[in-house]
Amino acid sequence: MKKKKKINTRNIKILACVLLVGFVLVFGIQFWLSSTGSASDQSQSGSGSTEEPDQSTTVHTELTEDQKKDRKVQELLKDMTLDQKIGQLFLARVPESGAVADIQSWGLGGYLIFGRDVDGETTESFQAKTASWQSASAVPMLVASDEEGGDVTRVSYGDGMVDTPFPSPQELYAENGLTAVEDDATTKAQILKNLGINVNLAPVADVAEDPDSFMYSRTMGQDASGEADFVKTVITATEGTGVGSCLKHFPGYGENGDSHTDIVHDDRDLDHFETIDFIPFKAGIEAGADAVLICHNIVSAFDETQPASLSPSVHQVLRNELGFTGVIITDDFDMAGLADYTDQKTGAVDTIKAGSDMIISSSYADQIPAVRAAVQDGTITEDEIDAAAGKVLRWKINLGLISYDDVQDTTNS
């Protein structure tokens, strides 16, 4: 009988191990390839794809006119120094001497003319004067005048510039109603534009029906509805002429005393303002008024201690309740209603903090450094300066003083 061969178990174990390792390797490689392919598919189809965009695709976004203007404002602000931006916040009374030099030194946002600035001027000489101001300014200036007509006018009292003084609102209305008001507003804007004046601080939007009151002769002398119709007519007729408009004297002067000579306290209640005084201002804002001038009266319905021009509460009402987005201007800082209340430097800082965009001022050489110091010590933020200067620059763009033709539509490839 043959002897059986003894099976080598050691060799069998080695063979089994080799087969097992091979199986694991093959299975592992297949699993890895499958996982990689799945992840690749998800990457290509998912929102987190890192695949480079098709370079042949161009997306063209056409900007609206408002977007182009806003972009121009931001470009201008980016290139301006802090001092240049602060200078834009000052609508200065024209100095008796050195008008051109002060423009160059302070970068003023504009000049406001008074009677002495037109005395003895002809159309040609005054045009040369305003042109010299614009030539001296790095940023085109606002050149403003109070041309309400009647008691308050500047250029129509200058010899050789306007043949007949501008009539008052009441005289116009008596002549031919709102048609005469409209014709006067259009003609007035043409005259001012020709002289180099691009802002009329008018119309008066105050309601005063008492003939003995300080403001009566400067208004229509009618109720809130009649005053609103007048304001709307003037704003609509002025729009598009290249001459800016300004409602005054917010929140409504009423039949109070003269803040040119005294500190005026107005104790009327809130309901009176909401149902009467605000009506013409709302009409003017809805019609497209460029600016609103805030008075110096202390109006207890909004602020029992501070003049309206320094009161954050009054500015907030104008912005938030009446929805005004344009330029807020203070009344003249030389008036006793402000000058007897606070000093010029403190007042300038306080009114900017309150929300004003421009200050009518003779003391800009003191006020501009004071505002700069307030920014440096954190009392005013540079964002607040940018916001105010931006509104002034936007107004200048709207008036055609600053071109925005160089602003391009957005193109992404």
C-alpha cells in the first residue's frame, strides 16, 4: 500500500494570505475610483463648483441715471481730503474782499449773495464775478440768492441787471393767480441762470394769515392749502431750469417774531404743525424741492431747549416723517436767533451732528477748523461728513454743475 503525501499546511496559509491581500487591493481600488468619480460629478453639477467660468460669456449691467449719479458722488468723495469735504458743507456769505482767495483756501461749497454783492453791477460785470468764483473752485460752486420777490430780493434791485423788481407772491396771485406765479418762477430762473446764479433760496412755505405778523408779506397770506398750491407751482416751474429750489423755514415759521433780531420761542402744539405748517412743505417735497432751510426758532413741540437748526429731533421729523432726502440748509448763522444762543464754532459742530448738510455762514474760517477738530476727536464721524458732502455733491450733479458722463455701465466677463 502506497503511503499518502503529507499536505504542507504552511504553503496553503501563505497562498490564502496572498489571495486575501489581492482581493482587498482590487476591491479598495474599485471603491476609490467609484468615490472619486461621484465626487467629481457632484463638484461639476453642484453650487460649489470651482470650474472656471466660460470666458466667452459677458454680462452687461446698464446703470440707471440715479445709479450713475450715486457712483459719481462716491468717486468724488474718494478723491477728496477731509478738509475738502468739510468745505462743501458751507454756503458762505460772500466776503467783502478776498472772495476768490477764500474759495481756494477753504474749498467752499457755495456763495450766497446779498445786496452789497450786486450794488453797481451790470449783467456783464456780475457774470464775470460769478465766473471768477467758478474758475477758482476745484469743485463747481453753488451760487445762491434769496429771490422770493417783494420784500426779499437781491438781483432785481441792482442797477442795470433786472428792469423791474420781482413781485411778491401776493402781488403775483392778485395779478393772475397761479398762472402768474408759474410764469414768474420760470422767468426768474432764466434771469438767475444767465447771471451765474444756480440756486434760489425760495419759495417760502410758511403759513401766515395775520397781516401784522413778521412773515406775512413773504407768503401767499393764505391758508395751508393755498400756500401748498403756491409752493407746488413754484417748484414745478423751476425744475429742470438749472436753478435749484429751497423750501423755507422748516418746521414752519407761523406768525412768530423776527429771528434776525431776537431768539424766538414757538409754543404751538404738535397738532398745529401736522395739520397746518407741514402741508406746504409736504407739497414742495413731493413736487421735487432740492433743499429745505431750517429756521432758528426754538419750537417746543419738537425741542424745548435748542433752536430748530441745532435740534436732532427737528431734522429727524423732516427726514423720517416728511420723507425729505435732499439737502438740509441752516438759516443764516449771523442771525440773532442763533448767534445769541451759541457761538459760531459750537453751533457749526452741533448743526452737523443734528443732521444739517450746509451752513449759511460768515465765520467759515473759524468753523471749518472747528468741524475738522470735531472729526478728529470723534464728536463727528467722517461718515457723517461724507453723507452731508455727498448730498451737496449730488445736488450739484442734478443741477448740471458736475458731469457724470464718465461713469460707465458695469460689464463682467
